[in-house]
Amino acid sequence: MFFGTYKHTIDDNGRLTVPARLRESVIQSQDGPRLFLACGAEKCIVAYTQTRISEILDGTKNGSISREQAREFKRIFGGEGAMQPWDKQGRILLPDNLKDYAGITREVNIVGALDCIEIWDAQAYVTRLDSAKAAYDDIAGKIIP
């Protein structure tokens, strides 16, 4: 599980330091020191463990979407995504196509979103969070009894 919000800067080589607490969660999952990075449903980069990727792909087979929709999802998710290891300093390379998709240039917010990690352009995250907070009470009331 991933928790917390962290403010970081992408270095000149396009690398981002994954916060130690988040790296520990990945290592505990026994998926090794790597993450699968993909286009998020909102304009962010989303990072998953290998275990979570397997669960997501299983979800494309459950009949809730058509075969064509499953193929389109897998084409974008896999085609635009990348499995990225981190180096000894805990840095991970963010591919240019994903940075472009998310509008990320330098300053980012790294968000532990329970079953994944989201990487947002810092200003876009603030804007998104402000609008989401307005609906949070209503949504939480439906999820948490």
C-alpha cells in the first residue's frame, strides 16, 4: 500500500527520486526494485507493481468491457507504458512520452494512492486536489460506512 504526498523535482536527466517509504512498499511486495509507469486516467503518470499490473490485466477479461475496449486499453496502457527499475540512489527515469502526457516539466507531487503511485505536475495536482476536496465528503460517505 502506498500513502502520503511528496514534493520532488525531476533532475536534468529526467529522473525522479522515489521516496524511501514508497520504495519500501514496492520491495515488500516482492516485485523487485521496479515500477510499471503508464498514462493515468487523469493527466498524471501512474506507477504500479508487477503484481498490480497482473490484477489489472485480469480485469480486462472479466466481461465488464468489450473485447475491442480491452484491446484499446491494453494497446495504450502497454504501448505507452514502461517498466522502469530504480538506480542505487532510488531514482527512476520518467519516459518523455509520459512526461508529455502528464504535462510534467520539473516540479512534481508524488502521491501514494493506496494501490498505486501517481506522479503529477505540481500545479496540476493542486488544481485537481482543490476540486476533488469539494466532493470528498459525499464520496467518502458512499465508500466508508
